[in-house]
Amino acid sequence: MCLDINREKLKQLQKRLQNINYIIIDEMSMVDHRMLAIIDVRLCQAFSEYKNIPFGSRLVILVGDFGQLLPVCDLPMYVKSLHNHDSVSNDGRIAYSQFWKVYRLEVIQEVLVTQFENRVSRVECNQFSETTHILTRWLDVDEVNINMLKSLYCSVARILAVHSGGKEALTADSDV
């Protein structure tokens, strides 16, 4: 498979990934053969000294319930068939076959996370203060946003806007 990348973009990619040794892919059920092949190619390009080793010799960890949400454009990872698919999809299936270890979690992890959060020190929490948060409830989003604003130690104004009509008001999700 050829996913050409110009020299400048390749240098940028290599710089961004230079200290990366682990790639964690969450919600793996939504990643198809083609996407995994593209990830493999890009990592091999970024770490060209390991271009003949799967994923550029990076440790890739796949996480998630593999049967939860199916990918949109291609076959799920666990499908072994090579029939009627293009070479990119087949390359992804081959890349997936390189994974050799599976761990199955059978304990409800939400309980463990709550117990863990109570034991983490403030210093350890602050190490992740500028990470991207993926939250499932608007209430949690608001809390994270407010805490981030407070941590700036700057004045913050909250301006409530109300749509007064027009085409924009028809497409708006809310009036606040």
C-alpha cells in the first residue's frame, strides 16, 4: 500500500511521534481493516528505521468491546475473510494478525476506577490537567470547563446570548 507523504509533513509527523513508544487505540470496534492498515503505514513512515516491522516497532494496544459498534467503511477486526476486499483492507487484516496477546477483563471496571480515583494524589492528578477529556455527560463537560477556566486565574465573563431571529436561529440547537 502506498500512502505518499511529502517530506515536510513526514518531518512534522516524525517530530510529533519521536518519543512515542505506545499507541493506545480505544473503541477498537469502530476501527476497520483499512484504518488499521493506514495506522501501520504511517507508523512505519514515522519510524523509518523500523519500516519493515509492524507498526514501526511501536507497541500498539487495542482497547474496547470488539462487538460493540461496527466500523462504517470496512470489516471489523475479528473477520478473517479476504474475499472481495481491496489490498488495503487485506493489509489491515494482516496487520491485525500480528497481535499476539489478548487480555479479557471480566470485572466491572467502573467500580475499580472510583476506588482508584480516591487514592490518586493531587500531584498525580495535576500531571493530566491539560489532557483532552472525553466525557459522556454535559454536566461533566461543564465541570471540567469551569475548573479549567478557574485554573487560569483570569477574569472570565459569561455572556448569555439569545437568538433574535433570522436563518441562524432556525439552525441553532438552543437559545443559550
